[in-house]
Amino acid sequence: MNNSIEVNQWIRNRRSLFPLQFDETKKIKPDVILSILENANHAPSHKRTEPWRFIVFSEEALEQLFEEQIRIYKHITPSEEFSEVKVKKMQMKARKVSHAIAIIVSYDEQQQVPKFEEEWAVACAVQNIYLSCESHGVGGYWGTGSLVLGVDFKHYLNLKENENCMGLFQLGIPLENLNLLDKNPLTDISHKIEWR
């Protein structure tokens, strides 16, 4: 069976959707989250180290996650840089997001593989998450930033010495009739290829 047309559509329609575009009255079913992460687990990795790990937050744990982000933000932000708007944005996410997945890289303890290759492998797993969201009609985006990449958040997640957080993937059910912009590449592929 040739599924290339459907696969092409998933890839070309893949986009980031953000919490304001989520329907907070709807939640993603656990079996859909499991299917998405099963697809992430099929990403390529050098020497098959499979360096990705995932921590899934939902319901009360999700609320606690954003409360912890607010606590860390208040702790690390100088008073002259503090923004109440950022706090309100995190509180909004706690309401709108169905699930959040902490994206963890677990570096090979035998150091058979350079760290950057392990991170690239995790990025491939995240791309599988993106494509799986598209196939399930789920929205989401991979968010990074000083809060989730910092040492305080690493301690909150109880990560091992050889592990780091590479961001949060926040998911939700898209609102109906979203007016989404076309997601076409800015440059035609013919300008990015050199044939030899």
C-alpha cells in the first residue's frame, strides 16, 4: 500500500499550535499520548542508544508543573526584569494545555556517542511527536527557554547527572475553525539544493 500522499500531507501540514489555540474543555486521551510517544520511540539514534526520555504531566501534575515554573521564574528573575504578564501566561497554560511532556536527553554513560548526536536523536524523536500530533488531529509545540533548560527545573524533574531537559512539548485539542496561516517554506527547495 502506498501511503506517500498521506505522509507528505502530514509533513507539509505539520505546524506548531499554541495554548491559546487549544480548547480547554477537551483533553487528549491517554492512548493517543501513548501512541504519539511510541512513534517518538522509533526515531533513529547512533549505536541505538535511544537517548530520549519523556515525563508526561496531566491533570494535577500539570497544574503543579506550571506552579513550579512560576516559582522558579520568581526565584531566578531580578525584580527589575520581573513580568506579571509572564506569570499570567503560565497560569493560562495550566488551564488550556491538556498534557505537557518534558523532553529529556539521557546521554550515553559509556560515551560511545558525542553528546550533540544524542541531542540530534532526541530532536528526531520530537519531530516524530510533531508528525504524530498531525495524524491524530492534536495540536502542540516544543517550547524551550531558561526556565525549563535550567538547573532548578532539572532538580524539579529529578533528573540524573547524565540527563538534561531539552524543553517541554505542550499539547491540546485545537479549537474548531482556527484561522491558521499557510505554512509554506520561505524559500523554494530548488534554491537550497546543489546537485553534483
